[in-house]
Amino acid sequence: MKDKYVEAGWSSDQIRVKSNFAWSNPRRRGPGDYFLYLGRLSPEKGTADLVETWREVPGPLLVVGEGPEQDRLKATAPPSVEFRGAVPPSEVAGLLARARALVFPSICYEGGPRTIVEAFAAGVPVLASRIGGIPEFVDDGVSGFLLSPGAHEEWASAARRLLDDTEAERLGKGAWDAWRERFSPKRALDQLEDCYLQALSNAGR
């Protein structure tokens, strides 16, 4: 996002980037039970590609959310895909705590998706599109996998890798470490205070 502002003519020196953070979540125990999609069911989120990909993945996918694509996706999805609909925010932490991975298949630019850092806070790795700001959050091969948007076989292959319990737990630890080191409330507070201190310094105060 900073790069886009700089391209539009803003001075790089006047922009500070502070990432989203997530509060602590119940940490996953074990490799997780299902892959989880959390979000709006609309074309730009890549949900149609995700559902089609799941014909090649021998593991369950839980889809949580609503949107204009909902009926069409339900009509075309393989039996391994379950649609839960919208859930109250209070239930999200429990869903994450049992997930093998969060899937984030957007085909549009994303800035700083909070859902990714919430997954990290639960020790859940993320399969995500290599687009927009997402690569700044997911460390490929460490806290999840970065994949080409819409590339069905690439996504299916990564999901199959995570069906290995050892791999799922390894990446889960990487996800939790990323939250602790980069996306925790303490880290966010430090970043925010640094921004205010820099602004005061620039103003000569």
C-alpha cells in the first residue's frame, strides 16, 4: 500500500507502515481437522477457484461466510466442501483452533488481511494468493504457502502437503511464531508509539 502511495506522488519519508495485529486466540493442538475459508463469497475472493480445486484434495474444506456466489458454489461443490454460512464473531476463534490451515484464495489486491493474523494467533498456517500485500504476511514454507491465484493444481498440491500431520504442525509453529514476533498486540503498540514519537520529532516537539 505504501508503494502505491509513493507511485501516486507521496514522499516515502512521510509514510510509516503499521501492520494489523490480532489478539491472542486459543492455540491449535495437533495438526487440525479441516481446511477453513473465512470471508465473503464473491468473485474477487477466488472462492469459485477454491471450490473447483477441492475436487483434487482428499480432505474436508469448511466454508464460513455468505455472499452473491453462495448458491452457485453450493450447487457445484464436491461432497468434501461444507458450507456453514455466516457465524457470530465469537465463534471464529473456535473454528480457527481446529483448522489444519486457513485458505485465502483472493484474485484481487489485498492490503493487510486481519483474517491471516488471526489464524497465526491460533497457530494455524495459511495457504494464500501471492498478490498485493499478502506476501508481506505469509512467509512461504515457514508460516504457510504462497500460491499463484487461480492455479488449481498448485493449490491442490499445497493442500495435499498439509494433509501430512508433521508438515501441518511445523507450519503451525511457524505461524504462531510470526504472530508472536510481528503481529501481537505488544508489537502493534510498539509500532504505534514509534509513529507518534516520529511525528512529534518531525514537528520539533
